Amino acid sequence: MFDFLWNLGSFIVALGMLITAHEYGHFWVARRCGVKVERFSIGFGKAIWRKVGQDGTEYVVALIPLGGYVKMLDERVDEVPESQKDQAFNRKNVWQRIAIVGAGPMANFIFAIFALYIMYLIGVPAVKPVIESTQTATPAAVIQVNEPMQVTAIGGKSVRTWEEVTYALVSHIGDDKLDMTLTPLNQGYGKAQSYQLDISQWQFDPDKQSPITSLGLEVFRPEITPVIGMVSDDGAAAAAGMKVGDKLIAVNQQRYQGWEPFVELIKASPDKMVAITVQRDGEQLILEVTPKSRQNDAGVSEGVIGVAPTQASWPENMKLQLEYGVIDSFAVAADKTWQLISVSIKMIAKLFTGDVSVKNLSGPISIAQGAGSSATYGLVYFLGFLALISVNLGIINLLPLPVLDGGHLVYYFIEVITGRPVPEKVQEIGFRFGAALLLMLMSIALFNDFSRL
């Protein structure tokens, strides 16, 4: 229940900030163009807070936090007094209307830059993208790894962290070749080695694996220690009395051989008692743990006890602190925002070409889970999440669907070219088609969300 409430609260905070930024973009430019704004609403439905400002605009926070709108004076919607017709949206020239509509998505991009700017001012702890081997029969099998190797460039673009590697890989889904540059971790950039990977048959399920592992890269991770680092409150281990800090000594009177053999034994013992010997406060205890049974993706029952180990510290030469000064942070944030925009546009294009499955679409449930997870890790991660979602919100709103900002912009640019507005009947047909297509995409996203639960 706590996780649900935390995710929901984080989702509402995140979405509220992004919607406010988007709608404020419309509001600010509309006011500068001399358009009277009647209502600025965050959310839909019944108002839970409202106030009329000195500017005559009604500011509203509504019950359903899944969107927002700016209601402008418009003769196509309501009767407008003669004295106010010069303040109506429809009376403004086409370039002013384009500026007002385009200001919403632009505000989302500006918000992303601001969020990343604060994030880089604070500093983001990260680790270098280092691999220790590659898997056979995968695109990465051509890479020769005799020692820890750092990925330094993908597709000719420099990368410094695993996050940057992930974005770079995703942008190449559907391509035939992928250029990758690696450098021995302890020998500097002078020993860089370049490889060309055949990714014409590369596919991966984002619900089950990352693009990194599906490509065949074995990520370097610090050694897993035999000390328990997490015990789930409702797991079988907690019921048997296991605690954080317990050191694994033996399993079924056989000396502990490592975390992976331990996990495999637990998986093979659903609903069967396992005697686990742990060391606690200098004493050895034998805990009788009965793993709970659950079905894996193949429909086979496996055991689970609800624990996780601790890991040794990351080597100092693999750690990074992405932190910049007041001026440099802005440049880095702007560049990062542009990268996010580029990757997002490529992914949408690959969605329509079929290179990316519609199963990758995510809806509000996945966004809520992402908001909760990033907020749990701390402010810098939440800011990064906000930037990513803000960029996606801006791009989605620029799609040429008549119910979105992008659809309105299409009509206005046609007006620029032809010299006259698109007929109302044509616009109405477009709005209906756009609404149906948008509803279909939202339904697919929601279905994907529920299937992941």
C-alpha cells in the first residue's frame, strides 16, 4: 500500500509540474499576443481550488490530474462582445496563432533544460560503462575482451555512463550496423579499439532485458558479498527470522558457494524447507526457510524468499561525478535535452516503421512507477525523470494529430501556404480521426501497463 501511495503521490507531483509548464507556455505567449485568457486549469473535472486573478483569468486546480488547458477568448466557441473581439484568439494573425500553440511543447523542452540544469548543478553520481566479457552468438561476440573495457563511443558519439550507452543503443534499433569504440579501463584513450557490430537481427523485449544485455555485453559489477542487504517484510526469509546483515555460511549443511548457486537452489525449492546457516553477532544460526512458490515467465513454479545481497564498493577508477558550474551546467543540460529529443523522435519513427513494437508504449501506470522509483533514489534522479517525461510530453504534443498541438500547427501552416484557413468541416473530420487514433494509442499503452503488473 505504501508503494502504491508513494508512486501515486510522485506521479501527481511530476505530472502537475509538467502540465503546469506546458500550459503556462500557451498562457504566456497568448498574453504577449494580446489574447484574453479566461481560464488556466491544471487538471479536468470538478475544481478543488479556484481563484480569479487581477488579470481577469480564472486559475483552477481540478480533480482529475491527467491534463490541463488554457481557455482563450474565441468567437468560434462563445459569443464575444464587440469591445473584446480584438482580444479573441481567432482574430490573431496566423503566425501569432502558431506561436501560441507551439509555446506549450517548447515550454516542456525549456522545463527539461531547467530540470537537468539543477541536476547537474547538484551533481549526479554515476559509474563508467565497463564490460568484462561478451556473450557468444550475440552481436557483441565480435568484441575481444581480455580485461575490463570501457565503452567510450557508440555510432561515433562519445558516451560516459550506462545511461548514455542505453540511449545511444536504443536510437540504433532497426539499423543494420553499429559502430562501437572501447578502451581498456586502465590504459587510457590511446588504446581505443573500434568494432562494427551486425545488428540486423538484433531484437529485445524491454520488459525482460535491457538493450545492453540483449546486445551481448556483460556489464562489470562489483563482487557480490555473502552478506544480506535487503529482506522483504512479507517474504519467506523474514518469516523465518532472517535479518539485514546476516552472513550466509551454509545451505542444507553445504558450504555457501556463491550467490548464483544459492539463488538456483532457492528457485528449485518452491514450498520445500531449506536450512540456511547464517552468522549473526559472532554466532551461527540455522534458519528453516520455506520458499514461496511463484510462476516464472515460462509458467514454471520456482521458489523465492525475498532477500537481496550486498555488493562490494565500486572501484574508484570506475566512479564518476557529473557535476558542472553555473554556466557549464546550462550548456550540458541543453545538449542532454537535445539528445533526449533526438532519441525520442527516432523511437517514434521506428514505432511507425515497425522497427519498435507497440508493446513498448507506456501509459500512466508505468509513468507513475517510474516517478515513484526515481523519487525513491533521490532528487537528482527525480529531476532526470522529469526531464525525460517533459521531453516526451512535448514531442507527443507535436505529433500531427488534429486533437494535439501538432495537428493545429499543421492546419495553420496549410493556412500560411494557401493563404486561407482550412475549412471548419475538414478540421472537424480531422479532430474526430485524431481523437480516435489517440484513444487507440492510449488503450494500447494502458493494456501494456496492465500486462506488466
